[in-house]
Amino acid sequence: MRIGLDMMGGDFAPLEAVKGVKLFLDTVATDAHLVLIGDEEALKPLLSDAQLDQSKYSVVHSSQVIGMNEHPTRALKEKPHSSIGIGFHLLQSGKVDAFISAGNTGAMMVGTFYSIKAIDGIQRPTISTPVPREDGSYGLLLDVGINADCKPENLLQFAILGSLYSQHILKNDNPKVGLLNIGEEEGKGNLLAQATYPLLKDNPLLNFIGNVEGRDVFTNKADVIVCEGFTGNIVLKLAESIHDIAVRRNINDEYMHKFDHETYGGTPVLGVSQPVIIGHGIAKGVAFKNMIALAQQMIETKLLDKIRESFVK
């Protein structure tokens, strides 16, 4: 397998991206070949210092970089030789099997939708976040930001995508699916929640357990929690703030450390035809290493084939 990595994306690139590559190659048993996309002159001394096995990677030169604050569509059009633009070209042409970037999130989403396309039958791709639970396991929350307004059919598809991801990547057998709501009883919530409930309840692909409330998010009541992106993003940012508060108050707690975005690195765009993983703009070495490991896992488990099969059914 060949995994493409944008070495120029992120606030601390390319140094932290190189650190992530080294961590991955030093600690993960793999036959993956990493395709490092970035400015050769900037990468050369960093890769030399890292003393990497040169058989495990190759460098594809990019002469342009899309800044974090640039307009996504305009930047991709005007900078075809950017690390993100080249990454999507390599993915689209089959020269890499997955693409990862911690760069401009908007450019990554535009590139995904216009270069890779959605899997047949999927109306809207989605992004998720792992949710740390007290027993050491992870649940999954989706959508967390790219679909602020949704229809019930969208939430049904998110539930199927999340259930497959939970089963094959997070290793939850027969994952329990819950609908985020303001009460447990059927019939609770706004019009979207009320209309979504019967769709989840009647779908044979889901182990639907009913509504879950905010107090259930960090428990193991549900393995997959579904909501529209407006609510999901608020929950995500609230969870990130918990970690920030713990750090500021010098709270050294193992569970609190799990809220650090570095522990999971980035999030895949679920529902598109090739693995695309978007990292946090402040990603450092551990985050890059974990994103590469996630890409490898998605390829090895054939997750996208399983998604295609489910939506054909």
C-alpha cells in the first residue's frame, strides 16, 4: 500500500510531519510505503536528520502551499502544484491508496468532494470524532461539523457509516447506535430527531438502542452517537476544552489525556470512495503518526469495500 502525506500542511509543518513519519516507521509494523508530498529543499535536511529507512518512503516535490486562511476553492484552482492539490491528483490517479493532510480544512473538503466523489448511494459524506470513555474504549460521534443542516435520511446514512467504522476500526462488535436528543423517550426532540428515530429503528443494518442524552456521550451506553453537524461540532469543541482546562489546572489524569487531539490524530471523511484523513491544524508528531496508522488500518480492513456493500444492500 502507498499512503500519501501532505508534509506542508499544519501550523508546525514540515518538522512535525517528519517527526510523525519517523514515529510511524519506528513503532508500527508495516509494509506501507509513504509518499511524502512537499518542498524537497525544505524536507531534505529534516529527512536526513531523522535517519529514516529510505526504502520506506519517497518524496514528491510540490512548489506551492495552500495557506490555512486561503479561500479553499480559489486556492485549489490557482495552486495546482500545492501539496494538497498534488495529493488529490495522486489519489485520484491511483498512485496512492490514501491521502492525509493537516492543512487547510476547507481545501481538503473541496478536494475530496470534487476529486474523489462520494460512494454511490451516499447523499452526504460525514466526519466523526472518537469519544473517550471511562473504561478506556472509544465511542464515535458524527457528524461533527461539515453538515450543519441535515435531513432524516442523512442521519440514517451517518448511522450506517458510523456503525461500520466502529465495528471495523474501533473493534466494537455489533455497535450500539444512539440518536443524540434532549430526552430518552421516543417522540422527544425537534422535528429532525422525531423524523429520524423511526428510520434508525426500522433499519436492519443498525443495532439501534434509541435516544441518548448529553450525559451519555462519554459513557458506553452507545458506541455510535448520531446528530447533525451543528450540535456535533459544539460537543466536539466542548470536549476539547475539557482537555485544555485540565492542562491549565495541572490535572494529571489518564482519562483527561484522552481528550487530547494528538491521541487520535485526525478524522477520515466517511462516505467517499478513497481514504482521506483530515488532521487538526496544530497537529504534532504523534498526531501525524496516528493519522498514518489510521490510513493503514482503513486500507487493511477494506472499510470502504464494506461501506459500498452496505449501500448496495
